[in-house]
Amino acid sequence: MAGARPERPPRRDLRILSIHSHVAAGHVGNDAVVLPLQRLGAEVMAVHTLQFSNHPGHGAFAGRVFAAEEVAAVLRGLAAHGALGACDGVLSGYLGAAGTEDSVLEAVGQVRAGNPQALYACDPVLGDEGHLYVREEVAAAIRDRLIPAADIATPNVFELGFLTGMDTATEAGIVAAARALPPRTVLVTSASTARTPADAVDTLVCDGALAWRLRTPRLPRGFNGAGDMLAGLFLFHRLAGGDAPRALERAAAAVHAVLARTAAAGTTELALVAAQAEIVSPPVTFTVVAI
């Protein structure tokens, strides 16, 4: 179980290892993480767990999930190159093949050996809207092995319920479930309870015994990759010296700016390139409320 760590002085020359999916067209997985973090000044090492032509949610796609050994080989190469010991943080996201968790944990251990202050954020990409979209053995590995090793977890409400087996229908239930997870810091996305206005969506963050809510306007449709981007930005802002509520405020402002630009353009993919200036300087900010 991850313990409390002291706050860091502000930094931007950060090195982050991101283990996630990759699509040739569009912005999900690593393709929703790398550009925003680079625009903020971070060096990002992207290790892909699969390569698809496009997000499967669009219908037809081509490509394949990488076997666990293929991911492990890339991570071993980075370790041999001396790159892992210089990392400040690790983000893991979509895992397509069972066994990939072994190499993720090995890489996290090597990063922490080189930098005991490094943070590991597990974005448990499992499913949404009541169903899993990874295999049961992959979901179990994330729940039983990666989440207990993480400093930060970033589930959506459905994933939080799967990870804990607890009721997440209410704000109090979400907070209780978040506190039941091993990581000290748990960011919960896509929260909509009886307390949430119809024109808004809530994001909650729990850090130890404290919890906060951040409310943003509900946009007219959902967006693939928004949760991936939020997880990466939240990790960056924690590493850059922000506490949990400040990191959420900064990450959410950037994500909302991208989503607003995407909605205005009517595109099916995140308008990351068009909105890259807003990632650095979001035009609208939001303030957390203690709960």
C-alpha cells in the first residue's frame, strides 16, 4: 500500500513513463497523454500495449494487442538504456494482454529504485456504463496487483464499483469506495449523483482523509480519450508540485478546454492539436469544493 509522501517543489522538467494503448488515427490512450504532457514541458516515454488503426468505438479497425512479452521487451530495453531510473512518474492505462501487469510492476520497481519520490498512477481502464471492455483476467490483474502498488488511481464510477464491490450511486458512496482503495490518492471521473445538476458532471478526488468535488459543465456528447488525458495531466500536476485539489483544478481546466474546442468543431476525435495552447493556459478554470 502506498504511503504519504511529502509535497515537492514546483517542477516542469519531468520525465514520465506512460504504458498505454496507441491508435494511428485519433487521440486515445498514449495519444491522449503524450502531446498534452509534452506541451507542458515533460519528457514522455510512451510504451504501447497495442496498436490499432483507430478507436474500436468507431466500428471497423485494424491492428493487434501486443503480447505481454513484447511490452516487457521494450521496458527491459529502457531499463538497459538507463531511462527508467531517471523517471519521475509512471502512468499505466489500457492493458490488452494478461501478464502485462508483471512488466508494469517491474518497471515501477525500477523507477522507484532510481527515484524513491517517483509516483505511480494506475488508470484502471476496465469499462464503463455497466460493462467491462477488457477480459476478466486483465481486469482482475489490474484490481489485485496494480491498484495496490499505485500511489494514485483514476477510475471512473463504474470502474470504482468493480474495483471495490461497493455501491457508488451516491456521492457518499463514491467517497467511501475511493477511501477503500489502497492508493492514498484516488481521482474518480464521470460522477453523476442526485447532488449533480443535470447540466453538469462531477469529478471527485480523495487524498487520505480529505475529499473534494470539482464540477464542470456537461457537454452535448461523450468523448473518447478524455479520461486518459485527465489521468496523465493529474499525474503531471502532482509531480509538478501541486497538491491533489490543485492538480485536479489544473488538469480539469485543460481537459474541459480541449473538449469544448472538440464540441465546437463537431469532430469525432479530441481536438488536441487545435487546442494545444489551451492545455498550457486554459481559458476557463474551475474550483474544487471540500466534501
